[in-house]
Amino acid sequence: MAVNLNTPNPADLLPVAGVRLGVAEAGIRKANRRDLTVIELAEGSRAAGVFTRNRFCAAPVQLCRAHLSTGAIRALVINTGVANAGTGEPGLANARATCEALAGQIGLRAEQVLPFSTGVILEPLPVDRLVAGLPRAVADLRADGWFDAAHAIMTTDTLAKAVSKQVRIGGRTVTLTGISKGAGMIRPDMATMLGFLACDAAVSQPLLDALVKEAADLSFNSITVDGDTSTNDSFILIATGQAGNDEISDSASSDYRTLRDAVVEVSIRLAQAIVRDGEGATKFMSIAVEGGRDRDECRKVAYAVGHSPLVKTAFFASDPNLGRILAAVGYAGIDDLDVGGLRVWLGNPDESVLVAEHGGRAASYQEEAGARIMKHAELTVRIDLARGSAAATVWTCDFSYDYVKINADYRS
């Protein structure tokens, strides 16, 4: 059951000029489910991406990196069910065949197509079934296809994830719409997830390349469900240039700041949706660390807490066994941390209490207050390291019995 997350309203998902989406049932792994998506981009569109840092990265990730370097991306093809990872040279051949098949159908070169796969690792991609499904996905292409595409890219997700936003840039209305998928095998570098965010702004390629990295750092690289980094993680940012604004090429301009803020906001909402729909999740937790010497050490602490199975299971049980938080902070890797200056608060939308200070339990803290706060579905752990002015926030969820059940039955 997702935590304070609902299926998006199709009427709230805005078409982006220059983008069409189509889906089909290709029977990649299971029958009678939409598992193939095609996204077509207008000529002149630009794309940028960030991908998993897992050394065992999937064949489509390898091909995406190569194709993005050539520019002029005009289409994306996404399949669920089989990840095409751990498949060696045959996997690369299948990814190439996918790009060639779609390119042939819509009049492009194969290097203008970006392929994406998600699902079971170490299984061969049934490329014949995928290619056979492409004509149906192409025939389904339409500007208002975001809702169906959000569903077609799901694997263990319980709900589709999609967000739209509009801003004014250079006297023009710029539309942003994005979709994401992911529920387990989630941690940074990147967080198993796919994300696709399109806007119709005109923006230079160098700025788009920088923006996708910044947006990913503040969103998809700031979440964790279970601490596992997938082989297929990808986040693609698209700008079609059809809004009519003057091209944004200066990172110091107000137009770029407006676009940057909108892209980051939508990315964060898509990333948080993944955590809210974490496998078996019953609670959504923000780990906010402040007072660090730099952002990296704040993130170290936040991830140590957010990854800890002991912390996550305590939150599932609403058990204020909060010494587990201190233990996680202590092994986060800050060798010169003065624990005597550390302070920790536990909060929810209604209440916040100081839990620890001066190297131990706060004198004012009562366990009844901790138990009361932990019954809420949304919680914040705030940690002050008292050694600087840097801050960082990571979003995570609890571990429940259902997480084990979902992953034990994943291939069945």
C-alpha cells in the first residue's frame, strides 16, 4: 500500500508540445499487460541523461550512453518484464535490434533511438516479441499518452507515477510532464528506477546536460528503499524547444533559474513517489541532516540512517528504539565527528521532539512521545551535526513483512 500516493488523474497530465507516446501489449514476460512504450520526439528536440553507476550496467544503458553522444535523439523505446542485463554481447545485439526496428518504422537512424529495459536480470530479452509489438505502440502514438505510458513502464509498482507543471519563461508558457517507475532495488547512483521528464522549452544542450545531473542529484539520487543499486537505472530529460521562448543558454539568467526550479521540483515529486510506493512501505521518512561541513558528509549520515534495516524495521513497528539512529550516525564514516555536539529530533506533521543531545538521550525526551509520533505515516528524522552550515535530505521508507514477500515471489 503506497504512503499518501494516489493514481494520477489523466486530466492533470499535460501534453508537451513535440512529444507523443504510445503503448502496447507485447508479452515480454506476462500476457495481457501493457509492457511496451514508444516516445516520439519532434525534430530539433534535445535529450540528456544520467544512468546507473553499477559496473554491471544493462545493455540498453550502454547503448543509451553511446547514442546520446551523437545527439539528435528522436525516439525512446521502453520495455518492462526483462531487464536485458547480465546478457553479454547477445543482450547488446538485442538492444541494437530494438533500436533498428523502431527506427525503421518511423523513418529514423538507429542511433536516434534510446532503448530502456526493466525487469528480471540475467534473462534474455525476447526481442522478437518486442519488435512484433512495436507497430501497435507506434499506431497508438498521441500527445495525451502520458497516463498510459506511466502504467506501461511499471514493474512491482502498485501505482503509476506522473507529474505535470507549467511555468512562464520569456513570456511563453512552458509545460513539463514526467513519469517514473520504481518500488524496490532503490538507492542512489542511481536510485531500480526509470524516469522520463519532457519540457517544451528551448534550452541549449550544455545547459540541459548540466540540468539533468543537478536534478538527478537532488531527487533520484536522494532516495533509498533498500540500498540496492540496479543495473538499469536511467533518468532522461527532454527539451523539444516548441514553447516559443528564446533559447536559454545562460545559467545565470532568470529564465534558466525558472526552468531549473521547475525541473527540480517535478523530479523530486517523481522520486518521492517511488519511495512512497516502496515495496511493502507503510511509512514515508525524511532524513534531514544539517550542520555538516559539506553536503557530502550530510548525505553520508542521511544514507547511513536511511539504509539501516534496524532503523527501518523500528519505524515499521512504531517502536521508538531510536538508539539505532545514533548507531547509524556513528558508523556513517565521519571519523572526527564530536558526538557530544550532536542533536536528533523526531517529528511528524503535528509534533516534533528532541530525542538526543550531549552524546545521549535528551533529558526532556519521553518514550511515549516517540511512540505517538511514530504512529504517523509521514515522519522526519532531523539530525544536527553541529560542525558547519551544510545540509542534505534523503527520503526513504520503512521495511515491512511485505517487502520480503514481494521480493521472494518476484519471478513467479
